[in-house]
Amino acid sequence: MNDPRSSPASASKRRVVVFDLGGVLLDWNPRHLYRKLFAGDDAAMENFLANVCTTAWNERQDEGRTFAEAVEALLPAHAAQRELIEAFGQRFGEMVAGPIHGSVEVLSDLKRRAVPLYALSNWSAETFPPQRERFEFLAWFDGIVISGAERVKKPDARIFQRLFARYGIEPQSAVFIDDVERNAAAASALGMHGVHFRSPQQLRRELAQLGLI
């Protein structure tokens, strides 16, 4: 999963860019799946996502819990919704609508300029590999760190430190891009240049100001 194409020594001498994946390069949202499962009943869907398969519940998978364990954790209180709960892991790919094209264009521009590229993402170790096969541009990275495999997620400093150590990245040489503001702030606190992603256009402007594209 973590297969760098350049040596840690060479990566540390140049400015590098580290991307979050979901919400920056990939349009991930559980509603892409659950709108289908709830047949357009948005109120029921929102109630399910707020009270059953919640953000906090899903984040446990980002920390390494398996989906089998996650389903079992919900069944005592929500047995009647078992199929809907199981769909979260079994049909996870349907939550990823596709690439965020403007961001992938930025990634491509950086690749053409031979900027070392890395990814650091909060993602289940079970559901990431199929998406890595699905999207060709995920092969452009010199290294990828996935929280579910590390059993620790952003904004915990430990996962950033693992990225630095594994790929020989000096924090002061790195730009980190994340759609969650607290994660970008955590990167900045460690010496990286944190960018809170809001749109591909805003990202391009900020990277241009840094002389990267």
C-alpha cells in the first residue's frame, strides 16, 4: 500500500505536497448511496445518518475497526436496519461518486512539474484498496498513508509523524491539503504549510502563490 517511487533522501530536499483524498480529490458522501436506499426520502435518510451510521461510528473504521465489528456494535439497538447498516461497508464504492476534477487537474499539474506527491487520508483499511484500483490517479503518489491501516487518524500528530518518518519528509518542506479545517491546522502546528481546501479554484490559487504551479 505504501510504495514510494522516490527515495526519502531525495523527497526531503524539495517542496512536497500531501493531499487528503475524500473531499479533496474524491467526491465521497454516504448520501450518494443512501439516497438510493431510502428511495428519495431525504428526511429518513438524514435521520439514519444522524442516529445510526453516524460520523462518529464511521470514524471508528478510520481508526482500524472492521466493518463486521462496526455492524455488530449497532445491531443491539438497530437490528431492524441491519441491511442498511451492512450496506455502508458492502456498497462503500457507491458513496464515491467520482473524482473532483478540478482538484485532479491540480494534482496532474504538480505531477508534470515533478513535485513529490503524497496522500494522508482518514479511510478504512478495508474500503480503500478497491478505490485505489478504481482511480488511476491514485497511482501518481510517491506514498500513501491510510489511517485504518495505521490505527490512528488525523488530526492526531502520530499519523503525521509516521508520514514524515516513512518517507523522509521534513515538515517545513511540505504543504498539506485537507477539507477538514482542524486537520489542516494540526499539520500547521507540526510545521507544515496547512491548506484548508474549499474548492479546486481556491487550491490552485494558494499553490500558485507558493510557486508550486
